Amino acid sequence: MAPKESQDAIREYGRSEYEGWLAQYPHVPTLEAKAVVEAFRRWDTEVGAQKTK
């Protein structure tokens, strides 16, 4: 389902194990974009900011 350009890059630079790994190891979709933005915002304000104090 990837764009042709991405498929070509994987074909040229990828490893033969990749196909098996994708089938063998289950994966889940990432968080929705809003949730990712919120997670990074919280990290920046609650954790990352502590390094500069």
C-alpha cells in the first residue's frame, strides 16, 4: 500500500528479513495526530522543561 517511491527504496535498500518481521510481529497503529501533539506538548512542559531550570 506504500507509494511506489517508498516501495522502490525498500526494494533497493531494504533487508530480506523485513517482510517476515512484518508478518511475524504484530503491530498497532500509532496514536491519532491530536494525541501525539498533546503528548509532546506535555513532555515539553512537564519533563523537558526541567532540564533547563
